[in-house]
Amino acid sequence: MQHPGIGTGLHNISRLSTAQSRSISAENPNGAKGRGALAAPEGNHPARELGVGWKVRPCVTVEPGQVLTIAEIDGPGAIEHIWLTCKSDFWRRLIIRFYWDDELTPSIEAPIGDLFCNGWCKPVAVNSLPIAVNPRGGFNSYWEMPFRQKARITVENLWHEPHTGLFYQVDYTLTDIPDDAAYLHAQWRRSNPVPYGDIHTLVDGITGHGHYVGTYVAWQSNNDGWWGEGEIKFYIDGDEENPTICGTGTEDYFGGAWCFEVEGQYVPYSTPFLGFHQILKPDGAFKSNMRFGMYRWHIPDPVRFAQDLRVTIQALGWRSNYRFLPLQDDIASTTFWYQAEPHAPFPAIGTANELEVI
């Protein structure tokens, strides 16, 4: 029996499939079979002496305020890989959105940098299973994204200047989709700063049947001292005051221990499922205004929910007299989950100024 063409890995890569491979880029914007590399060079183009079939249209420009559709695919099928790169000062100014099956509100909505674990607009490598970022700003996603009727991807430029040089490639398969295959969702939120004595909500309002698969956080510490005593909490299927899953500390949730510190210095790492991969202003541990990037992918251990889900994290440090100190840090998070549609509409993502890295 042939497998349906999704869920490919080392365990089944040798099995034949009737799935069809396709790819969308600026050189083949519709992904049509046999329709790549058709653009003709005009004027003083670098390929003017080479003609059609050479490198003529490798990228696009996104004008100020424009919402550009970079991919529109009729299903059934699944996006298997995305490669993308753009200018780093636009990583919080370009918003990428994914719509499944003609839905009116996006299932994925985030600044491009945050979706690829680079929220601080400073390139950093990521060596994980679903997200890989390579020098310098080569963004790769291997999240499996099945759809049944249609997939549409847009990029919006929130900034007042054009972005020239958005390069992208969307690799997908046209294939049957199993009945139990859910849709990928991702949502960005920011607390800047976290109100005193309050928490940062990673995601809320998820309703339906699904499983939570990942967290990326761009975290700025606004106090001297350690900032990661706060717990992550998963409120599952009707939990109200008390969660079903409660972590023991921020560095614990992201797979580290004891403040990520060795001999007074933070130690970064990037692994298939866990990372403390970015440290900015590393002038010694526990200084104010340091910025960090962290991820955790719940691929071997998804958090399953049948009806609803809410996820929060605390910003918590220490007072000098051995008491906890609620912190007012800048926390921007991107959360990933699969669920059956329909999904609840997301909160407004904000303006360019509200997203900006200062």
C-alpha cells in the first residue's frame, strides 16, 4: 500500500507515492508544472545577454502597506518546506500569514523573523528539527502544513518604505490528506512591558480539538539579576484557576538549568527540540536590557487538548532579601499548534511601532 505523500521521514522515505511535487517561487509564482524560469530580462538586467531560463526574477518587492500574495495553491496537498530570506531590519515589519481552505482569518500570523526564531532582527543560527536558520538569515521551515481545498500565503509590509529583495520558495506536494490530519496554526503576541504582577499570555482562545507543538520567545530582561524563575502553565479543556500542566521555571521549560549559566556567563545551545540560541549584549550574565531567544518544540511530547487551551508564562526574578520579584520585561512569543478547523480569530497583531525592536 502506498503512503499518501505526507509525513515523510527516514522511516518511510523509500516507499513509493503518487503524490506530485511542486514549488512556488518568484521564478514560478503559480507552481505550475513546466512553467518555471519563463521571465525575460529587460533593459539593463544582469541576464540581458543570457535570456530566458537564467536568473531573471529571483525575488519580489513589497511596497509600503502592500499585502502581497506569494503563494496560492489548490488542494488537496501539504506544504513541506519553506525557504525565505529578506532584510533583517524588516523582520518585525513584514507580517506573514497563512490561510487554509478559503478561511477569512489567518491560521498563521507572525512577523517573519519571529516565525523563524529570529525576533530580535539580528541574525542567529537555529539548528532544530522544524526550523533551521543558516548564515546569514536563510530561514527554513519544515513544519508539515496539510490543506484540503486551498492554501494561501501573504506578506504585508507595515513599514513606510518598500522592501526590495524578498526571496522565497514554497515546496509542497499535491496528495490526498488523511481525515485525521489537522491544520498548523501559529500566533504572535507581545507584552511590552509585562504589567507589574501580571503574566504574559502565550496563547488564549484556542477552541476545538488539537495539540500544542511549539513555543518561541524573544525575551528582553529589563532588570539586573536573574529573570527566569517564572513558570509556564497549560490550562487544558476547561481549566480555570489552576492548570493541568505547570512547569518549574523558564530555563527548565526550555531544557536548560540553573540560569543557563556557567562561571558567570550565559551558555547558548541549539538542539533538535530545545534552544537558548540567542544572547544579545552579552557583557556578563544578569545585566539589564539583555535580549534572548529561546525555543521548545513539543514534537515528541505534544500537549493535547479536546476542547480548549490557554498557555501563560510568568516573568519572575529575585529581590535581595530572598523573595520573588515580579518583572516587567519585554516578552514576544510565537506559539505553534495543530487543530481541526474552524479556529477562533486572533487578536490584532498591532502596528509597526508596536512590533518594532528598539
